[in-house]
Amino acid sequence: MRTRSSGVTTQRSTSRVSRALLVSGSHTPSRSTTSCALFGDRTVAEAFRAREMLRVLADHGVEFVVIGGIAGVARGSAYMTHDLDIAYSRDATNLHKLAAALTQLEARLRSAPRSVPFLLDAETLRKGAHFTFETALGPLDILDRPDGSPGYDELKRRAGEPLDVDGLPVLVASLDDLIAMKEATGRPRDRLVASELRTLADEIKER
């Protein structure tokens, strides 16, 4: 039976909030939009501004679901991250919107020298699937179908109600899907995060 994880909120200590995401409120599941705030210490905030990246994506009407470390923290994880990972719709219209957003973010391929030409448009995105970018606001990874995920449409459905991030409704992957994606990588750190997320999911089931 799949855990219903949307709308769950978690309070974190002030010291943790100063470096990560805070999901404010009680532990009571709710169908209303969950309120979240993005925080960062001064050093991290200067290099990685996830809140602003999310705003640019939303302003361009991009269809996406937040995955990875930011999603984990939003669902209650204590493991911090300094990059933003999203899964995105491969619909042609969405690829054009995503290309426009990435252009505004001054995105460039993370592993490629600046001297290497890179045409960032919908056709380039269509020909690829997973891209790792450096942007003016920090690292951004976009993934067509992350390992362990059910595909974008199902990932979006299972995300449930959007989380309200400083007034911005954002879809965040469910705990179950985050666990599956973390386990699929096989990396030791991701296995640790998966174990923590599984504990959170179990706590929710027991309520």
C-alpha cells in the first residue's frame, strides 16, 4: 500500500532552518497546500538560490516536479543539499518553456568548457533527456525519467497537493517515490537518505 505523503509538515530546529528547507506546521496530514520556506546561510545562499530558480521555472509555466535532496528536505529529511533537481514533462510546449527558463537562468552544461558552443533550445532538450547545468543561481539538474521513478505523469500524480514555497505552489515528489529513486542510485549517501525517508514514511503510517 502506497504511503500518502502529500501535505505532511515537519518542524525543524532553528539551526537546521538556517541551512536548509523548513516545512512549517504540525505533523498532521492535510489536503490544504503545505507551507514551506527556503532558507540558506549567507555563503550558500549567494551560490545556490533554489527559491529563485523555482520562481523562474514557475514564471515560465514549466511543468516539473521537484526531486532529489531539496524534495527530501521538504518532506522532512535532515540531509542538506546545494543543488536543485527536477523531473520535467517532455511535452513539446513544455520543452519550449523550459528552454526559455534555462536561458533566463543563463544555464550552461556543467561538464563542458565555456568555450564549447551549446545551443539551448527545445530541440536540444528533445534530443537529450538528463542535463546537468550550472546557472546564475546555482546548480540545476533536469531529468526526463530518473532511475527508480515511475515516469513523469505518475510522479506528478503521486506528488499530491503542491507545497507552498513562499507563496509559490510547487509539486514535490512523494516519500515513496523519493525512496525508490534514492535506492536506485546505489550510492551510500542515497541509501542513508532512503533509510531516513522510510522511517519518516513509517511514522506517518502509524498516525
